[in-house]
Amino acid sequence: MINADMLIIVLIVRFLAHTICPMQRALIVEDEELVRELLASVLHREFEFDTVTEAGDGLVAQKAFEASDYDFVVLDLMLPNLDGLSLARWILLRSPGTRILALSSECDDYTIREVNRSGILGFVHKQEMSLEVIFSAFNDVSAGHVYYSTAAQKKIEQMWQDPDAYYKILNEQELRLVRAVALGHSYQLISSALGLQPATVKRRERSVMQKLNLPDQASLVRFALDRGIVKFKGGLDWNDLAERAP
């Protein structure tokens, strides 16, 4: 049973939490309604945010942030209209102090690499999204600490130890070329996007396949899909959107 002294201590701790850590506004960006409602409920009941705003796609979230800044943002990476990675970059450009936790059903090399590079503080693989994990992630990231769920930690360690990880072999232009080839773009279109001649694009493609020890273009496409360099949701290519973020 909680006695009077203990109750006073709890009230003091809650008061100090609001005084010392005055983060009061949270934004949940998730296109799955049940997941969004669960996350919002946890923030309302357990973390005592004064305002918790919900958005079902990236553009709606962007407009909400334009109207009012938020201290803590939880977002799915695979969103309609504007992907979560592009949204996170836009938010951090506008408000560098915003603390962002990313959620995704994808936990591949490309996803984890881009999250790590973006300034997002935390990442939770949705297959690991228990209440315990949600609490830990919310607690750490809202306090300004880094949090990665177990699968993401393993993926980071694996890539760090792999001397043939794609980002250690390919430069940014070569990576864009791989993505364009995997998306089925013509050499003419790729050459225009990269500012190269079509013949140069073909030479670069052969060079990339040699670097990756791949025998043909079909193998290059499989490589891009396996590493998450290209991915789709509802016909939306969020890797392409990330390159032309607002």
C-alpha cells in the first residue's frame, strides 16, 4: 500500500518531470489506425503529454508541424503521400531539437543505414513492437537518448563488421544508379537524372556489378531488393521520394 510520504514523493517526481523536461507536444504519424491509436494512448496515459496529435500520412503530418512545432515525433517510415524518412529530414531541418522515433516493418540494410544517417534518434522494428519495447523506446527517445530495438542493433553490428556492405563499396551516385536500374528506368532516363551520357551509364553499371561481384542486371535488381535499396508500398517508392524530400 502506498503511504502518504510515498504519494508525496510521486507527486514531486511528476512535477519535476514537467518542470525539468518540459516536452509537452507529441505527434504520431502512422497510417494503420489501430497502431496509431495504441501509440497515442500510451503517450496520453503514461507519458502525460499535454497534446498528442495524430496523422495518417506524411503530408498531413507536415501540415500539422507547419502549424505548430512538436517536441517528440513517432513516425512510420512507410507512409502514403510523403514517406517517413523524408518527413523526418524536413522536420529536423526546420526544428533540429525535435526528438524522433521511427517505426517500420522493414529492417533491412538500407533502412537502418538511412535512419542512422538522418538524425532520427530511435528505431523500432514493428515485429518487435511489444508494450515493453514501446515504453523503453518512448522513454529513451523522448529524453534525448538513442534507442534501437534488438533486430536493428543486430543489423547495425552486421553491417559494421561486413567489409562488403554496399555503402562501403558504392558511392552515392553509384547507389542512385543501382536504384534507378532496379526500378526499371531506361538508360536515357538515368543519364538525364545523373547528368551522364547513356554510354557512361552503361559503363558505370558494369563497374558497379564488378564491385558487387554480380554477373548480370537481374542479379543487380535482386541485390537492390534484398538490401532494401528499393521498396514499395501501395505503388509508392519511398526511396525515390527520399531523394526529393521537401
